[in-house]
Amino acid sequence: MESYWVEGLFVTRTGLKRVKKTGRVTSSDVELFARPVWANSPAEAVELATDLLDGGEWQETPKVSRKTEERQMRSQGAPELPLFDLPKKRKK
């Protein structure tokens, strides 16, 4: 088994009920899914991630990769945000 990183947007269970009534998806009904999943193949990782949605449905096909988005960006040499390097405040 290998670890796959599954990322995508999904519509929540309550959002699906609202879609049946109104016929449209609001931004509050869509949530981000980004988790590592242990599986034998990328297809199995998507199936296991779909089970973790708790009744929701994918808004679009999820992206499956072996690395997180952060690791991919760092390996490409993308600059880091300066916000995270702020000095810590000292207590008086």
C-alpha cells in the first residue's frame, strides 16, 4: 500500500438537499477535501476518499498525487510567503 494525496472540491450532504430544492449550488455548500489516503492504486484512493465524504459528492474529479501541493511547490523552487517568517513577539 502507498500513500496518495487526494485533493478536490465536494458538495456536502446538506448542499445536495438544497440543490434538489433550488437547483443550484451555493458557495457555502462546497468544501475542500485534502487528505492522505492509503491505497494500492490511484483509482482505489479516489474510491476510499469518496467514502470519506459522508454522503457528499465530488463537484469535479479529485486530483490524486503522491506529493502534497506544498511539497510540489517547494521542489519546483517556488518562493515562500514572507508572512510565515515573521519574528515571534517577545513577552514583557
